[in-house]
Amino acid sequence: MSQELHALVSSGKRGIESVKDLDEAKRAMNPLFAQLASLTERLQHAEVREAALLDQMAHNKNQLESLYDTTQDYRRRLEDQSQRMLLDPLTKVYNRTALVDKLEIEYRRWLKSQHPLWVVVFDIDKFKSINHNFGYSAGDKALKIIAKTIANTIDKTDTVARFSGEEFILIMPEQNEATSLAKVREIQTKISNLPFKFRDQLITITLSATSAVFTQNDTPDDVLERLHKTLSHTQKLGPNQLAWNP
């Protein structure tokens, strides 16, 4: 339309320059005015269409923003749900399924780098007697406190999970033996010093533990089997035992 307008102006200019009187100028300008009127009408229609298009674009933009917000909300919900599926509902640490996955990941990293990879199993001593003497709610309370204590003691690179009823497993990658041993002893000491109180009775709860470090030809199943065999022998020696790197 700009090109058409420019052509009309140029044509009118040439027409004006060539006329000799007013009547001739009128005759020369009448077709030009008609073309200008047609162009103006088309321009008005174009402006209306442009306004409608801008309104539609604004509407589409609002819809896209709304869809994006909805999608983000669903994504957050899915992430929350996925995270909850990996957590033990009582203690809020990782569950057995998540532990197996984490151990497999660390095992594959160990195969490549051969960095130290320690695994420790903790078992609550005489846990059945707590449930028997004080009820299952007391046992649940003890599990939650113990899980929280372990989680607050370990490093961000470590993983703790509830493996079975009263059993927790700790994975410690890329840490030397002295650091790993000190951490396990610290956990045992903290738990034994906690003031557990059930039915106005103070009791002491202890953890027995055993450790294993990945060595050549080990698999996660091998390490877990070795840990549990050693644990059953360790607990026969009494409470609060530690069988380190058997």
C-alpha cells in the first residue's frame, strides 16, 4: 500500500505539472482521487484486520502463559510424587528401592574410578522388645528419630535408606577409611546418647553396625549379602557392636 500511495502521488504530481487550466486539472485529478479513496478504504480494512490479529495474538499469548503455568504445576507435582515414591513414608529417608538404585549408580562409578566405596548396615538392637513393651507407636517414634539423627550426621554425598523394618544402610562414596569409620562411630554414639522416653520411662537404644568396602569382582548383591552375614554374627556379641570392614 505504501508503494501504491507513492505511485499515486508521483502520478498526480506529473498530472498537475502537465495541465494548462483548472478544468483539465480536475479531469486529471478525479481518477487519482478515486484511487486514493479506494486505497484509504483498503487501509482502513487492513487496520481493522491488524487490530483483530493483535487481539488474537494477545489472547494466544495469555493462553500459552496459562498453559505454561499449568504444565509447570504438573511437572512440580510429578517431581514431588516421584520423590515421595523413593522415600520411606515413616522415616522420610530413602526406601529400599531407592537404596538399590543409588547403590547401583555408585557401583558403576566405582568401576570407572575405583574410588573407595563403603557400605554400612545399622540394625537397632532389641527393637522387637521396644514394640512389645511400649507398643508400635514407640517403635515408630524411635525409627523416625534414629533416621533423622543419621541423616543429620552424614555428608551430602552419602546416602542413607531404611532397608527393612529396623535396619538402615549407609553408602559413603569417595571417603577414606578413617573418615568413614569416625562417622559410623559418631552415629552409634549419638544414638546411644539420645534420651528416648516411652511411658515416662527413659531407655537407651543402641545400633549394631557392620561395614564393607567394594573390592575387585564385588557386585552390590555380593556386598549386601556379606554385610548381612556379618551382622548376624556381630549381634550375637551383644549390643552396640561394630564389625569394621570384615
